[in-house]
Amino acid sequence: MNDSREIELDGHIIDSGIMEHVLDSILDMGGDFEILEFSVGKRKTDTSYARIRITGTGADNLDSIISTLHRHGARLVDSDDVKLVPAEGNRIVPKGFYSTTNYPTEIRINNEWIPVEQIEMDCLIVVSPDKQSARATPMSKLDKGSLVVIGEHGVKIHPPERSRSHEEFEFMGGSVSSERPTVTTIRKIAREILDTHKKGLKVALVGGPAIIHTGADAAAASMFHEGYIDILFAGNALATHDVEFNLYGTSLGMDIRTGELVSAGHKNHLYAISEIMRAGSIKRAVEIGVLNSGIMYECVKRNVPYVLAGSIRDDGPLPDVITDSMIAQDEMRRYVPEIGMVLMIATMLHSIAVGNCLPSYVMTVCVDINPSTLTKLMDRGTSQAIGVVSDAGAFFPMLLEQLHDLQKK
């Protein structure tokens, strides 16, 4: 072994398990290490620092190790400025481009570290022509001649950390359990919603049609009406079944109140879409009195922005649905900088899609009756997600109750 580099780590690297992951990764990949400096924080809020010499079996092996450690927040001690290469054409990525995580990221340019704006996973880092700023840019938005960061040299990320001074709920991300005390967890979620608003940030709901099917429509609508939720990301299905329920009392042709199938009720969602089509839009249906209650009604009445992204499965779809997925992505990205917390309820594909657009510091709570939905979300990069295994019909009324209780105190 004769190829070596020095890396450094700082922050809550012990409490977060980062130091352990780094050392394990080096050995698992066939490398070796020598700890040159290790300063451990003594108080709960103190950070720690480590400088480690990494030795690989060869240059390629060392590069692979360094690349893996980079995702844990390690950076080279002798880091140079980033390497920039102009894109040869629109949406054509240069070979060796740096692919972003959703962690806060900085790049070194002109011997200074500058933040990467609008960070989002699986993007490129594009530097402005004057080299004074940098932005995470989706491949679909890459223009010919844009200056793209190549490789990981000169790139520094800040993975989520856990200080010993934090409360339990603040570091529950990255795990799923159906055995957590549900009421206790929901109360903490309610407190986080209130705290998010106190910080001047917004709470978004990523919702699936099961919110309607399980009878949670009224509680969810109340959360919009009372200002607990500020933004809605959903598909055609949630909006359609919300309208169906509030026009005909059914969802998927079933009477939500009795649980019984209604004769010819399977056509009601098509009638619902048709009524909105006749009005021209959901907003217009509310204005002329066709739609008088429900989630979409409250969004219109309270001027809550909503993005309804279509899919190939959609009936209709409703006139408000954005059928071009790239336009829908851009519309969601408009609201991401304002969001401090996201509730993802009973929708796997939509949750993963929105999760891909979120920075790691946005508190993300994913609720689904199927634990695999929560696991898949985190496996696809939204590692900050907190998984709650629960039925949407039980979750929303309990959450609303806890919000009311907290505000009384």
C-alpha cells in the first residue's frame, strides 16, 4: 500500500456515528487508516475533529474510498479548487460530473468556500459565469456552456448530525417502527408543526387518495382551514376523490360513512371530474358553489397553493392537473425554499418524487400503513425521513386533536 491522502472530519461525528461509519468503510473497502489527530468535544454542544491518513491498495482504490467517505462529510485536507468543465450541449452532462446529495453543500472556488444554492439530490453543480455563486441544477435544466463541477475535489457536504443536547424526535430519522408509542410520536409531530410556523417556515402535505378512502378527509380539510398546512402536493387521485366525497359522499364508489358500496357508485369519480370540467377548474367550482367542502375547497378558500401532478393512471384528469411531469417538478420546486416540514401521507411514488426535491434539513414525516413504503423512501435518498406506521384515517384526527391540545396550553 503506497497511495495515501489525508481527510478531516468535524462536527458531532461521534454522537452521529459518522466516525464509526468512516473507519468501517475504509476497512471494508480494503484500505487502511492512521488517526493523526482526534479532538473530542467534552460538553454536549461541543463538536469533535479528526484528521485521518487513508491508505489504499492503489490509486483507483484510494479514489473509491475517498469518494465513499465524502458522502459521510469527509473532506481532503489538501483540497484544491473545484474543477469546472463547460457542458457541450443542452442536457449533455460532462464525464465525471459531481452528482449532488441533498445535504447542505459548499464548493471551493478562488480559494474560498461558497454554498451551493437550492441543493437537491441527483443534480449537477453549476457555477455562475463570474464564479461568484453555485446552484444545484437538474439535468433537464443544463444549458450548453454551463460551468459544471467535475469530481469531488473542492466539494464539501454537511450530513445530518446528532448532538447529545437534541431531543429524541430530532434524530429519529432513518428508521421505521410500528412499535413506537403512536400518541407520543403524533404529539411530537404536532409540536414540530407549530414550531415550524414559529420559525416563519411552511408545512407541506404530500397526500394520497387513501386520506379520503380511510375517512380522514374532514380532519385533513380542517388542518388546511385552521392554517396548520400551507402547501399541498398531490396527484389527480386525491383531488378527484376529495371532490367525489364532498359531492356524492363516496370514494371509489363506497359510502365512506357506512362502508357500503353504492349502486353505480363506481361512476361517481367520473361524475366528479366532469363537474369540475363543467365549471372550468377547482377554483371556479368553489366560486360558483358547486364544491362547498373538503380539502380542495379549503385550499381555494384559504389561497393555499397546490400542485397536482398527473400520471399515466389518471382518469380525466381534472383541469388543474399538470400532465407534463417536468413542468410539475418545476412547479413544486418553486415552493421548496419556503418549506420547513413535510407530511407525506399514504402515497409512495409521490412521496419519493417530492423527497428527491427536498434538502436534508427539511423535517420529513412519512406515514403509511405499509412499512415498506417508508423504507423505500429512505432507501432512495430521503434519509432524514421519520417513519410512522399508521392508517391515514387514524393519523389525521389524532394529529388534529394534539394540535388543538397544544394550542390550549
